[in-house]
Amino acid sequence: MKILYVSSWHSVLEYSDLEIFNTLDIDWFSTGCFLDPNNPRYYPGYEFKKNPLIASEKQLDFINSMLPFYVDNPQGYRSSVTLSKNFVNKFDIIIINNREPNLDYVLNLNPRGKVIYRTYDYHSPRVETKIEDLKNDGRLEILRLFDWEDDIEWSSKSNHCILSHVDENIYKEWSGEENQILTFCSNFDGKTRHRDPLYGIFPYRMANTTYKSIVENYNHRLHGHSNRSGHGPVDFNTQLELYKKSRIYFNLSCPPAWHNYGLMEAMMTGCPTISFDEVLGGFNHPHYSNAFRLKTIIPNSNYGLVSDYTHEIVDYIEKLRSDHSFAKEVSENSRKQALKHFSKARAIKDWKNFVDIFKN
């Protein structure tokens, strides 16, 4: 089985997918961050500091065998791919990640392999109508990263869903020894100033303002790229240590995605988590209110907290800070939920079942 992975330059997602392809011994070729696994490339300013993506000699040989037929676009992440029909036809599955121009380009080549359009966020009604028509015409199948995407008002019905994941063998061993609040959020200040109207400008602005008013009273660390507030980005090993040692993780969602890698990594580590509810989280827009499912993961205060009320959040912070045995109980429950919903073991099984569909 040979997979062409048409990248959207989401380095964390791409790393996670390709690592599983390695586990399943699938031959893959990426047009994005890991065109050369030994020398990855990234969005400027969004360098991905993680364990190296280890590719086998067999996989490296496959990539090298494909390179003579591939012309890399020198503009990289700034533009759509440039592929030939001869190159594309060497693959059994072509996964196009969340970029409509790349979808148009590949479909115009009429490839022999199965075209999969992989979404991981909100699309406009126009794009959803388009991919629905293409699906009905048999030209592609839709693969969602999140099961809630189908519940956005104008979304087309997907063919497949493989949930995002984090590695349970890496994110583990929470101690909570540092009585601090941790948050990872890139471009925090920009998100405070502006959000797209469909996402709810005012709720999101309120969320960041409320967040700052709460955490400023405690020892806290806000990390991420392009932040004037808080601290900057950290390397992978430092990130792991912060998840392990921090008593609390304060999650800031980015509508319509109610969960993100920060939330999944914190919960898998076992770091007790706080998130805003629908209003402050920006999910009270009628088009995608049905997509908010955080309370299925954090159903009550024994698993974390989901709330729009400042006094509830402050009380919960105080309890976690003062009662380590309670924090440990929340930690254990949080990891159990993460293992159920976000584990790498589950993702390996899901990807294997997906690929097996197209083997015959």
C-alpha cells in the first residue's frame, strides 16, 4: 500500500499520521514538513520540536525512489502543490489535507488511486457543498479528524473518521509538584483582538480577557508562538516537563474545535484540566453549537472543570492547589478519559481498518 500525503503543513498532525504509517509498514510520501524525514521543514516561526520522525531504511528508500518523479514547489507552505499525473498515479491512496486548492489540483489529474479529502476544521458552506457533490459523484471520500465536524449545520456527511491522538507512552507520569497553572496557546494576543464573525468575536475576546483576569492572581505560564503576553515557545522536552509538574492546565479552545493538542496532551499526562464552557468558549453560535462535546470528555468535577463562571473556576483552582489528593484523583480520571478517546493505540487500529478497506 502506497500513500501520497498531500500536506497542509500542520506539523503536529503530519508527524502523528506518518508515525502511524511507519508502525503499519505503509509506504508514504509527504509533500510537506517531512518530505525529507531527516531534515524536516516548517512554517516559519512554528518549528516543531519533537522526537525525530524515525523512518526505516525501507521507507527512506521508497521516498528516494519517488523523488525523481516529484517537483517540489519552492514556495512550500505558501502555495498549492505541483504534481504530475505520472507521479500521482504511483500511489494507491491520495490523502489531501484540508486545502481546497490542492484538492482541485489533484482531481484535475484524474488519478487512478482513491482520493481522500481529509478535513480538520470548519469549512464554509460552499466548500462542504462542493465536497458533498464530489463524494456523490464517486470522485473522493471524506475523512474527518473530528467526529463533531459532521454536526456543523452545513457539513456534508463523511465516509470515515479517525480521531486525532497523542502517544500515551510519552505523555504520562503527572506529579503536579509545581503549584502553577499552565496554558499553551499560540498568537494569544491576536486572538484577543480579532476572530472571524462566524466564530464569535466577542465570546472569544471575553474568553481571553477572563482567562487573564483569573490566572494573573496565581503562578502561571502561558507558552506559545507569536505571544507578547506570557512566555514564548518551548522545546519538546521542556513541554513534557511542564505538563508533568504543573498542578493545573487551563485550556483555551479555538472554535469550532472544542479540543486541541494542548488539551489532549495535558489530559493524557494526567494534568487536571480547566476549560471554558459554550459561551466563553465561543461555541454558542447556532451553526455549530451541536458540535461542542467537551462535557462528554469532562463530565463532572472529578474529571476536570468545564465552566463559564469565574467563581466556579477560581474555587476549583483553589481546591486543586490546596488538596493534592483531590488533584491526584482528577489526574487519574483525566488520563483514563484520554486513553479512551485520544490514545495512539486506538488511532493505529483505526488507521489499519481504514487502509484495509482499499486493499482489495
